[in-house]
Amino acid sequence: MSSLVLETEPIAVGVECTDEALSVALADGRRVVVPLSWYPRLWHASEGERANWRLLGDGYAIEWPDLDEHIGIEGIIAGRPGAESPGSLKRWLDSRRA
């Protein structure tokens, strides 16, 4: 099993969401782009909900308060999709319909 070893903590400075991708600008100049389908809450969100984000701490994670979604920058860089269970996602989707 391999593990990710980071020399410095990755810090986000900007976020963009399209209908297809989540793009994160990092303080060191890199931009990481991952499929939006990795994060089902973002996938099911409206454009306005996706646009309402904020950086946590010094940029170690991104929060979407309208969606109760928190994504760590290390996980994005490591290529780890969200790990929400199907049951949890279903409950969240049902609550949005109510």
C-alpha cells in the first residue's frame, strides 16, 4: 500500500464548480480539477448552492454550508472521492425534497 507524503500542507485559495468539475486553486500556483460526481452533494446542488463556499482555517478544507459538505484539500490532491454512504446521501436528498 502506498501513502501520500506531503512536504508542505496544501492550501486552497480559490474554488470553482461547474456542472462537471470541481476546480481548486492552490497557494503554490497549482490548480487541481476533479469530477464533480466524486461529491454527490455538489453534483445534486444548484448553481447558487455550489457558489456559496468558504475556506476553512487557512485553506485546508472547503465548506459548502447550504449543503453541509466539507472537503479536505489533501483528499482532493490524493485523488480520494467523497466517501458518503448511499444511505446518508439518500436521507440528505429526501430532506431536500421535503
